[in-house]
Amino acid sequence: MKRIIWAVWIGLIVMGCQDGENTSEFTGNEITYALQQSSEYEVSGTVKFKERRDGTTTVVISLTGTDGNEKLPVHLHLGDMSEADADVAALLSPVDSKTGKSETILIQLADETTVAYANLLQLEACIKIHLADTGPGRDVILAAGNIGEAFTKSITNGRTGIGVCKSE
């Protein structure tokens, strides 16, 4: 009799653990884009968009080839990465050059338009990582990649060049 009670008790515990509420902040929807080397610096990597349960997006950048203690500026630009002077749609958290990592929860664009994960997949845009915020390093793009519709179009067009950003 004790064995039956223990078996039922263990079964209830296991079922309770399996039926527990999903506590993850993410839906499981995510997409990763390549970031290609864009200068004489051998820096490349990926940008991952992860949908959060509230519809916003966590943007995770992982680079190789970085070092030092700098904070490398990251911009989400409208248009293809080959377009010069493309408008900045959002400033993302800078990449820590020591780790090559950056993480941003993206809620809205620079014009204060709310942007959800699904919107980013449809946006014709690109990501550019700069050497510096100001001075000559601002025009050095370490790594870049198309996202959303710009990525889809670049598949048919092949590799594209990198356009220099607006200096302000």
C-alpha cells in the first residue's frame, strides 16, 4: 500500500512540474542575421532578434575580432547597408569591445514609433557597428548586415557594399 501511495505522490509531483506555467520572457520566435566585416578591421558576427512575450524585441549582437575597453556604437539604419547617409531608425546599446556583446530591448524607433518583433521582420533596414561615436572613427563601419526586407532583397542581389553613415 505504501508503494502505491508513493507512486501516486511522485506522479503528482512530476505532473505538477510539467504543467507549470512558462516563465520565459520570450515566445521562442527568433531570427539571426550575419554581420559581415566592413573595414580593414577583422570584425564580424551576428545579430539576433528574439520576440518577447509583450511583443517587443531583444536585439543581441555577438561579434568576433573585437578587443580593448571601447564601447562600439550600434545603429539600426533604414534602407540597405549599401546606402550612404541612411537615416538612423534606432540607437542600440553599444557593443562592449572586450566581450563583443550587446543586448538591447527595442520598444520604439527614434521617431517614437512603437516597433514590435513582427515589424522588424518587415522593415527594410540594416545594422551597422561603428568604431566610434565621433571623429574620424564615426565613419569606420566595423561590421554591418541587412535585416528584414533589406535582407530578403539582398539574397537575390548578392553581396552588397557598405555605405558611409551621415555625419552629424
